Amino acid sequence: MRSLQALIFLLSCCPFLLAQAPRKIICYFTQPVDTSVSTGVNAVYLNNTADDTLVQYINRAQYSIDICIYNTTSSGSVANIAGALNNAYASGKRVRVIYEGSTGNTMIPNLNANINRLASPQGTPYNIMHNKFVVFDADAPDPGLPIVWTGSMNWTTTQINGTDANNIVIIQDQLLAQAYQKEFEEMWGDTGLVPNAGLARFGPMKTNNTQHVFIIEGKIVECYFSPSDSVNQRILTAIGSADTDLEFASMVITRNDISSAIVNNVSNGVLPTYGLVDDSVTTTEWGALVAGMLPNTMKSASGQPGIMHHKFLIADQSNVVSDPLVLTGSHNWSTSANNQNDENTLIIHDDTIANLYFQHFAWLYAQMGGVMSAGTPAENTGANVYPNPFADRLVVQADGAGELTLYNSVGAKAGCWDLKPGGNEIRTDLLPGGIYFFLIESGAGIRTGRLIRQ
């Protein structure tokens, strides 16, 4: 992509972004993964151990721990995160905690009374402090120590122990850690140990004051905070960047511009495109997505145990030359997340990270009854459809017996024809002009694509 090449050129002109110590990007999932679609690095499922992993990072901190958490629990079924923080404080580390003031947050009272903390304000113009991030050792003299922990997981029993589907991203990089620390201190109201509620900025009161583009382990990583950084536009841009395939898993989708961007991609031939939401009722754009995508490619977790709590998308994971990326974080695809909530979002440009998320997506999609074709459409079967654009006929050259189905631009079935091995001529005299999507299913595989009727 020309835009990516321009970005790389820009960064190459900024040596201070490149002259950093070796870094690392790790991602984990609280529900299983499907390693059969791995491209070489297998994704990691933290089977009831996300809390233990967090405690290990708390225990390894050398200087400071800054926490922004929406919801916590003191349940005995999860590791003693409060105890680990108390131990870190007792050993001389700086510990600061910001938490959402409207939730129970039953872990907070278990903290040492001397650990400074700040609840988010309530009432307009604020909504919620929805972050789930931790910054370790941001200003450490050793640039290998600073770490950011973020993702979609709250620190509650169902979120940690796998009832709810979540992802975790852990990134070792000092510049990124300092950007997160700056965001923390904007809400903290001070750069010191004690919060200043009078100067604290939450929600719409925050400013766009952090660095947004980083080179981490040779990968471009973008970082944005809501509502100051126009995150909804970043989501739209990430969707629009897909050239060959797109997968998304968002707890809710209530913005029409997001559903329209996805449908437009499908109309422009970005296939396959698959989507997951938690509940089709709360996802007000469900109908638009079902109508605008190929049939049966949108799935809802309605009726499944727990919450599909992710907020991620994967673009072009099957196409290493087309800037594969993952967008993830705490930001639900809603207007309140974009305009009122305190949220954080990462965009990681890397084919390996994209495939790791795809391994989890593939498992989750199958759990919801979905069936995905393997690889990109062109790799699924040798079937060929021509001409394109077409008029009164189509020719389908099929590897084996099967079936061709055409759908119009709103997802309604326009026709279905049996296919024999070899050449098949399909009469299309009665089809009106417009955009169509084809689905070929045969013993040789599945192929999808976009056609134009003149």
C-alpha cells in the first residue's frame, strides 16, 4: 500500500524512533485457539491463567506500576492481584490506581490503604473510564524494562477464567509505555504520587497529547486514546485498508458508519469477510451487516455462555504483501466509546500478529456455528467465473460437481444453479443490472467473488 510505504519512509527519517532496545509484542487469549490455521507461530490460550500471568508481571516490576481498570473482583477463584500490588508497594515500588467509579470494583478495598487511587468522576460530560491497561516501569533507566499490558479483559472472575472471550496484548517498549503513562497522568491530574482531582481530565476533557506511531520489533504500531484521538475514524481506516480479507469480533456495533464501511468493502470485493458480535439485539447494526455481507457470514453469540467481549478486527491476514494488521483494545464500536469514554486502542501492522488473532477468531467463529473457507478465495478451488462484467450469460469452469449461488448487493439470493465438472453456461437474461456476489461450493472447495451485471 502506498500509504504504508509513505509511513515507513517518514519513520525512517526519525532515527529516535528506531534507536531503541529490542522489544517484544505478545498476545494471549482467554478462550481456545485453532492452530490448524497457524502460519508458523501458534497462538496461546491462557486456560484460567490470565490472572497468574498478570501477577507475574506485577512481581517483576522494578520501579512503578500504573493501573487503569474498569472493573475488578476480589473473588477467591482468581489470583490475588491486590496482594501482588500490596507486595510491590511494600517493596518500594510506586503504585498508582485509577478505576471506574460506577462499578463495584471489589478488589480496590483490598489494596493497602496507603496506595494512592482515584475513582473516575460520575455524571455528564463523562460516561465511563473503560480502560484495562497497566504500565510497568515507564521511566526505568533500562529501556528493556518498560511494559504495557492492555486488551479487552477486565479483572473479574468471568473475564479472567474464560467464560467471557477476551484478548490481552503485552508490549515491551519504553516510548509506548511513556505514551500510556502520559494518558494515565492526564486522568491522574499530576505526574507525582498523589492524584490531583482538581486537574484530572477524563473523557471529553482530555486532549490529543500523546505520540501515536511507534516502531516496535520492526513493526509499525499505532496507539490512540478515546475520546481525544478520533478513534472511530481509525477503525474506519483499518476496515478500509483490507484488500483481500477481513475478520472482526466486536461486542457491539452500534455505529452506522462502521457497518457501512464493512458492507462497502464486501461490495468492492473484499472477500472473505466474517464478523462476530456478542448479541444481535444490542448490536443495532446487525440487520445492515447481515443484509450487506454474504449470507451466513455474520454470527452472534446470543445463547452462548458468557460474553463475546472482544473489540478487534483483522485485515488481510492471508495477504502478507497488503499490510496485514490487527486493531484491538478496550474501545467498543459505539458512539459513547468514541465521544465520551476513556478507552485505548492499538493497531499492530504485522502478518504474524494478524495470524495469531485469526487462530482465535477461527475457533470462536466455529463455536458460533460458522464455517469459513480456507485461505483467500482464489486459493479455495480452481473454479473460474467469466466474463466480468457479464450480460446475458456466465460461464463457470468447475473442477467438480457443485452449485453456484448468486446474491444481489443487499444479500438476497438471486439464483442458484447446479454445476457439472468442466464448463457450465448460466443464462442470466432475467437478472437486473448491478453488483452480485457468487458462491461456488463443490467437492474441490469453496470460492466467492464479486461480479457486475451490465
